[in-house]
Amino acid sequence: MTAKVSRARRRQIIDALGRGTVPRNGLDLFAVGMERFEKTLDDDLTAVTAGSAGFKAVRGEYGSGKTFFARWLAERAKRKKMATSEIQISDRTTPLHRLETVYRSLIGGLSTASSPPSALRDIVDTWLLALEDDAGVAKDDRRAMSTAVEDLIESRLAETAKNAPAFATALRFYRRARLSGDHATADGLLAWVGGEPNVASSIRRYAGLKGDVDSTAALHFLQGLLVVLRDCGYPGLLVVLDEVETLQRMRSDNRERSLNTLRQLIDEIDKGRFPGLYLVITGTPAFYDGQQGVQRSPALAQRLHSDFKTDARFDTARAVQIRLTGFDRDKLVELGCAVRDLYAQGDPAERRIRDLIDDAYVKDLATAVAGHLGAGVAPRIFLRKLVADVLYRVSDHEDFDPRRDYRQVTVTEGELNDDELNAFRRGRPAVSADDVELDLP
């Protein structure tokens, strides 16, 4: 039985599954197969919150749950009061070799347990208030307070200022603009700190800033951000670089630069440059093993090497690279039953839902959808059909019986993404998908 959750949280999760997307929270409620990673990753996150840094590479075919894994891990990080950010690597909008775009996306996706993306303003404002508490100056002595806080800004960010003094400068002038009521200037300065390009020249002149944040400055700004987070009660930052396999589609020169950038990031983490950072990348086996991916950079391949020749049940989560094995039929059924139980909680039709959509029906539905796509590719479509085509109808219509009224499960090309479409067109010879009915004896 699924643990009790609030109605609002349950609805957010179910709505996302009904749309065919991964929910932003509540993934622990149906995290099938994740238990083998929990202890090691929790230990990693604990070490990061104590001042170390970490890196993990995640590999898996499409449908193995890489995005689910990343968001599940983000939830665990937030329980440890860490901030998180998920970045979709793209050859157009966030190419890895242009770290200024990665940093900008990091800031755009920055969130905490209490603040949704982008949480930069909440974080900076909380930090500045914490500095006021640390200043040891009477609150009503504005001049003394201003001097003391600006001195603390400089001292706390002294290490960052050695290479990027503009980070501390922008935050000092951000505070001044806020206190003077010049909110437009304050907003512009915070946008500049977040890596936004084309901030008005008048705003940059106000703080004596020049140009935009470039790739070199981006890493220094990340160092500064980690200091700010730690000072205001967030002892670490989880950053997920999702879909790193897109590097394989880049021009060869940009691919080489991106792979080198990834190697440099790993080395800088190992050297202790980013205390409080836990960096996770996700990619397909072809990215890690193929000649258009990691293997194109021998130095990077050496750093990411993990032996996956043994049976997956002997994998260790302590390796630099961990493998997601995806779903088989049994896991698909377990997942569906967990979602069914979550949906049924508190629903007026709970008794009818549990009677009509019992474990046997969930198994039949999973078999039907997997027959079209294969179990490893099926989870998204399976959950979407379970929620939108079955659970909603049983809940809304007292006379709807899925075994009678939804006997033929159909999958059309229009509802599939590219990877699902490829699986659909290949077909699965073990099952005649067009003839699968759900009223099995």
C-alpha cells in the first residue's frame, strides 16, 4: 500500500503521469528498482554536505528511467537541504563546451525544497539577510549595517574574487539597488549574475560591470554560488546534466571541445575546486562505449571506465558509472500497481478502482502495452494509458468496466516520441500486439 500523501501532491503526480511526463516531485512513491542505489548515493550526498564534492555517471537505454532517476535523486538531495538543478544538454541551446550556457541553464533550473526554479533571488535575499544577522550592527543603523554587510560580502567571496571579482561586486550593488527601491536595476544585476546576456549597459555601468558572463567566468561564478548556498543554509548543490549523449550529434570540433570540458569538470571536482557540488551526467550506453562519444577522448574514457561485463545484479553503485537496467514485465506491473494505489487514495471511487483495476488487470495492461513497444520502452506510455485511459474513466463513470469497455489497447505513432516510435516500428515478435485483449481467463 502506498504511503498517505496530500491531495495536492497526489494530483500533481497523477496529472504529470496522465500527460506522459515525469513528475517533478513525489517520485519516491513509485520508485521501482531504486532501492539498490539508495545507501551509496545517500552516503555520497552526506559527504557533499560536509564539504566534499562528488561525480556520478548514469547509463541506460531509452526507457530505463534516466530522467526519473535524476529527479528521484534530486528529491533525496533536497531532504538533505541541498539545492538542485537539472540541465538538458542540447547542441543548440546548451552545448557543453560553452559553459556560459550551461551555467545560465543551471541558474534557470535552480531550486530548493521551498523555492521552485529559478530560486536565485530567494537564495541571494536569504543570504543577504543572514549577513545582516552576522554583521553585529544595530538594525536601525543603516549606514553601519551597509558597510558591515558589504565587508562580509567581500570576505565571504574572497576566494571567488581572486579570479572573478565581478560576482561579489554585482551582489553588493544588487543590495544597494534593492534598498534604494530601484527594482529594475536590482533585477538586471541579478539576471547578470545568473548569466543572462544582453543586460542593459546602463545597469552594468551602475555596478561597473563589463560584458557578459563567459565560459571562464561561469566556473568562478559557480564557486561563488556554492559559497552563497552554504552560507544561507544549503550545504550543497546537485547538478544533473541530462541527455549528454546529444554530444554525439555535434560537429566534430565541438564534440571534442565538449568531451574535453567534461573531463576538466571531473578533474576540477577531484581537485576540490567545488566543495559542496555533486555532479551527475546521464547518457546512453552508445555515448559511453561508442567512438562518437566518450571513447573519442581516451583521457575521459579512462576516468569513466566501469566494467559491465558481469551480470547486472552484481553492479555496485559505488562505481563512477552506474547502470540502469530498465523495466521487465514484473517491474512494469509493480510500477502500475503503485500508481493505481496512489490514485485510489481518497478517491470517491476507491473501492471500484481497486475492484476493477486489480493486480491481474494491471498485469494484462502492462503485457498489452509492452507487446507494442517492449517492456524497456513501455513505462511512459503504459502509465499514461493506465492513468488517462483507465483510472480517469473508472473514477468518472460508474458503468465503465475496463475489461469490457477497453478490451483493445491501441498504440498510435502520433503519441510516441522518436525512441518509442523506433521500437514500435521494429515490433516485438514474442507478442502479437494487434491482437492482445485484456479479458484473459
